[in-house]
Amino acid sequence: MVMSVNTNVGAMIALQNLNATNAQLATTQNRINTGKSVANAKDNGAIWAIAQGQRAEIGALSAVKQSLDRGVAAVDVALAAGETVSDLLLQMKEKALAATDASLLTAARAALNEDFVSLREQIASVTANAEFNGINLLKTGATGFEALANAQGTSTLTVDAEVMALGGTIVSVGAAQTISTQAAAAAAHTAVSNSIDAVSGALARLGTMSKALSTHTTFVGKLTDALEAGVGNLVDADLAKESAKLQALQTKQQLGVQALGIANQTPQLVLSLFRS
């Protein structure tokens, strides 16, 4: 190697190696700080793009889960109200049957009718107020709702309304029905009995849809977890490996500084050639 005071090749090589070590050290420190081996597009454009696409999918699935959760809550409110309607109908059947007794005193019939009317009005109140987030599956005019089922918004789970308002196809007891006479009591008894069967069927359908929504919510949660794990596999750093690499690079950096210091002393050696 030529000994020159103008060009110190050894120092240039040592500086190049030190710069390379410093760059590697900065990369390792960034991975440790962020916990990611691919924190941005500069680190690895292809992997970052794939990860971003999966993050978008995860965000969309979060909206799907929220939609399903609202659906489950709406159906559960309808179920609770429907069960109350069923219980009220059972009490009304007892009153109606008692009122069909021809030997019943007028005062007793009037008392039974008062109880029957009170129970009837409770049904009207329950169905009118069985609402969650603006959704009421039991009131007159209810149309049901659709919950999101996938991240693309192309699939939905449909829940049909089960109208239990008085005088409907499920609860056939009329809004003005009474048991004030024996004949009226007989008609009411038939209407109540039919309503009990119809309400039971409606509750079974609502229960099935509640279970379907809950099952799909669980699936969406598992799918989200799987996608998050997949993104982690793509971009997360192995911190144990990075820790070991950090220590090695720090040692290499110190050695590089020493090597550069030694290389910088070369011009001083030239002076010794000219000493007398």
C-alpha cells in the first residue's frame, strides 16, 4: 500500500465499514423501538402493502362485528319482550277460561274482565317499547333489519320482524277484546290460546336468529384474530433476535471506531521516515 498524506485508503475503508455498521445499528434500534421489522413502505414495500391490505380488512371486520353486536342486542330485547307477552297471555287465558263459567257472579266477571283488560294493555305497552338502537321487531309496522356479515358488505344476515301487537297475525287478541260476557270470554279464550301458540313459534324463530348472529359474531372475532396474527407474522420483529444483534453491532461499532483511529494514524508514520 502506498503511504501518502493526501490519500488515506485505510481510513476510507474503515469509515465505510463504520458507516455500514451504524446504518445496521440504526435499523436494529428502530425495530426494537417500534417492535416491527417492517414499520413503513421504505423497509419493505411489498410486505408493507400486503400488511396494509390486511389491516383494512381487520378494520372492516370491526364494523361487521359492531353491526352483529347491535343485531344480537336488538333480537335479545325482542326475545325478552316476547317472553313477557307470552307470560301475559298465559295469565289472560286463565282469566278468560274462568269467565266462561256460566255460574259466575256479575261482580266476579267484572273483576276478571278488569284484570284481562289490564293484561291486554300491558301487551300493547311491552310491544311498543321493545326497542334497541331504533329497532323494534314487535311493534306494528316493523320490517326487521339486516346485519353486515362480511368485510365487503356484500353479505348480510336478515332478521324478520315478529309483530306481536294486538290484533295482528301472531297476537290475535283484539285491542278492544274483553271477557265481559260468557260469549265474549269464550271468544277471548280461543283468541288467547291461538296467540300463545303463535307467540311460541315467533319466539323460536327469534331465538334461532339470535343464535345465528352470536355464532357469526364469534366467527368474525376468530377471523379478526387470525388476520392480526398474519399481519404480525409479516411485520413484527423478533425482539430476542434483534436484542442479540444489537449487542453484536454495538461491539462492532466500537471496534470500527478503533480501526478508524488506527487508520488515521498512518500519516503520522510518514513523518518518521523524514526524521534525522
